[in-house]
Amino acid sequence: MIGITALVPPEVLYASGKRPLDLNNLVPESKINPREKLCAWTAIWRELVIHGGLDLEGLVVVAGGDCHNAIVDGEKVELSGLPTCYFLYPFDGSPQLLEAQLEDLVEFLGGIKERSRFEIVRALKKRALALDKRRVRGEVAASDGFLLQVSTSDMLGSLEAYEERLGRMEASDETVEFKHRIALLGVPPIYPDLHAFLQSLGLHVVYDEMPYEFIRLTGSSLSGISRSYAGYTFAGKIQRRLGFIEKELKRRRVDAVIHFQQFACHHRLEDPIMRERLNRGLGYPYLGIEGDMPSKLPEQVKLRLEAFAERLGD
Amino acid sequence: MEIMGLDVGSRAAKSALLVGRKWSWGVADIMAWRDLLSSGAEVVATGYFRKKVPHTLVVTEITAAIHGVRHFIRGDVDAIVDIGAQDTKVIDLATGEFMMNDKCSAGTGAFLEFLAGYFGLGMEELQEYHFRAGRTAEINNTCAVFAQSEVVSRLVEGYTREEVIKGIHHAFARRIGQLIPQDADRVAFIGGVVKNRGVIDAFEKELGIRALVPREPQVVNAVGALEYYMARRGGPP
């Protein structure tokens, strides 16, 4: 298994004959209390890799354009002896630079072995996109839709298991009752019960910003993957990202926006820019919430969410 | 029928009771919230423990504060600042947006309580010291822990207790001021902490705003919870 610390094209990992493990997916349920930390996500995956007994043969650290704290925590992992590769998204969104990064990644992984898997992963993502549309229509619960999207980063470490989950969701027949359509912007929440709590307030999350990137970006060749992933909004300039968000808010007929921010994450600094454009500029009701260590939703955060729901009204 | 607004916060419980046209209110320690109950009255609960007390209806402190301020203050209000023991909430009434500080004690009542304890004073004495100060000691840190070491440094430098307390009030106002909308002019201050007029003086001087303090700042949310209930029902009980 190859550990990944943020979005690394699963197309490339699977085509290289490797099973990816997105370490972030282990964090929300983790009980680790890391000694040195800024961001809990990176500190906890660092501890999990160094002391957690995971059976990893290597680690790919996304060290540029997305998560800045990952660089030092990745180096600490490397110092512990695990082969580590640093993968950087170009800030300017250049597909050429990204393709060079992908070539280095492929070399780290030992070369492409099963090219057909590019297409297999792409087809699975297409099905996830169809489920995303159903979620917007209120036919898929937000918590289920979120979990599917967020686990697309590593596809559960098994394309068969991922396809089975897709199949189960495709077969389910659900109607979600809700009052308002919500966009959840920012990094995925460190609180595992956020989507379910919002649902209990009648707030249906129809857009999970970062997880949607996981199902949206794909390609069937290295250059195609480079072109697509060069548009990874989280890795580039905030204005490009906001332009993308704005289209999604319209397309999904979103009523209000919640921006989740992780303590000590550089993306927190983007909040005033996002608030200015989306709230003051476009008039979307806007709530910022923050998380630090993994836990169930604290009362203080619940209070903010309930007050936000009261504000949106019936 | 009697209706009670009950605000059970992290430190104190506050009640507002309306019988006919007559309002009455009470304040009790958090552990003694039951003493405030009136037999037979329906309860509209707010505050952190709102769901833990018997209630007919619950409402968050944010919504309760908006209704409560309207009850006490006539005319336009641009923003509400609710300073509690454990957190501070700022509501922008022009946009309906709200911000909360609950991660850092520097902008909450807990910080002033620490300061009072450090000088061996009661919270109610801080205002007296504030207005007796000749100068304002400069306290720059926005972190309560670092501000504490600054307090010691200023005292060593020769500032008086009065001047340090005034300096802390100003640092407190600057800290919370970061959450207040920049274009706000008329700002309502509520919560037990704002009974300290030294804090209000610091806010007005630091931010150049007009501070509006209701005559019972601590019970505004309890009154607001009750007003919220009546607004939903379309009139008094």
C-alpha cells in the first residue's frame, strides 16, 4: 500500500499496480493526540505512519499548492525510514509542470504496469458524478454522498470494493427532506457527524467542495490526467477557485454557504476573501466554522449551525 | 398562562418572566438554575444548556440576542456584542452574519475574571480602578497567556494597578473589535461583563463607536427568548 496525504491521482497509483491509502480518511476516527502539531490532519497522519503499524511501502506527500503543513510532517516520516515522494501541484495550473511531476511520481511507483486502469478509474468516477447529481436532486443523503466522494481519493484501496459501494448507492431509493441547500466549502470537516447534524436541521449539503474535486478530475492518459488535475482548484489561486465555486453554487441552486476551516491551515487565511465575494458580493448567507482535533461536533459549533439554520428560516 | 425566557449559559442562568404586562427577571449561579423556575410557566430556553432544561421551545442565543436587543433599545442598532463568561458573539444586524470567539479567552469574561483575581479584586471593582487611572498601560498581546506576562512587565515598569487594568480593558476592546463590522456605528453591548463601564469606555475610545448598553444587560437573551416565542405566536401569551 502507498500512503497519500492529499489528492494524488488514483488513476496513476492503480495503473502502477499500487493500492493507495488516503491517510486523511483515518484521521476523524483517530484517538491519537500528537505531541507536536499545527494542523491535526497532518500531525495525526504523521503519527499514524511512524507509530501506527500501517503496512505501507511508501508515502506520497502532496507538498505544494494544497497543504503546506504536510511538507515538514512528510519529512519526519521520511526520516523514520519510509520511502517518501513529494508531489507538487503547480500554483499557476500549468499542465506541463504537472505532467513532469506525474512522471517523477510514476518513477517512484516503479512504472506504469496496467494502463487499462486509467480507463477503469475514469468510468467509476463517472458513476460517482451521476450519484452527485442525484444528491443535488435530494435522492442521496448528504452524509452518504460525502463519504463516497471523500473516499474516491483512494477508492477504498480496492477498485472492486469501491464499485460495490457505488452499486449499493445506485440501487438505493431515497428521498431527502430538507429546507435549504447548502454548500460546504473548504477542506473536508474533521467532525465526522457534521453532515448528519446539518441534515437534522433541514440543511442538505448539495456541494462538498474539495471531495467533489476527487470525483471530477480524471483522465485516461498521463497527459490527459495532467490537463485535468492542473485544474484542481484547491492547489491554485483563490480567484480561480472562487470562480469555479460560483458556478457550482448557481448550478446546484445553493441557498447558503458554510466554510469549514482547519486550525493552523493556511486556507483559513482565505476566509475573508471568500466571505467578501460570496457573502458581500453575491449575497449568499455565509457561516465560517472551525475545527481542530477530531471529535464529534462540539456544542459551540452546533450552536453556530443552529443559529445559522434559524437565520435561514423555514 | 405564564411564559419564562430562560438563558442557561456556561457560568450563570438568567430568567425573564412575563405575567400579564409585568416583566420580572432573575439571575442565579449555573448550578442553581432551577431556583429561577416559576411553577406553571412554560419555558423558552436559550444558552449552551438550552436543551438540557425543561422547555416548550428552544432558540439559540444569537437569535435571542436580536429579539432581546430590540426589546430594550429603540432605534437603529448596527451590531450586537454579547460578551459571556466563555465566549463572545458579534452579530452584524445589517447582514445577519455573526462571528464567535470561543477558542481564545482573551476576548471573554474569563480573562477579566482572571485579571480581577490576580489583583485580588471583585469583577465589579474593575470599573472603579479603570476610571481612576491617569495613564493607560500598553498591553499589546491578543493572547491571554502572553497578556498576563505583559501585566507583570508593566507593573515592574512602574505602572499602577489602575493603569494596568485600564490597559487590559483597552486590549480586550481591540481584541473583540476585530470581529465588529468596520462600518458599525451604533453597537449594543450585552452580557454580564458589560456592567463594567470601564470596558464600555475602552470600546468607545478604541473603536470610535457609540456603545448602547441596555439597562439589564445580563438578561437580554432571556428576554429575547421570550420575545422570540411571542413573535412566532403572533403576540403576548
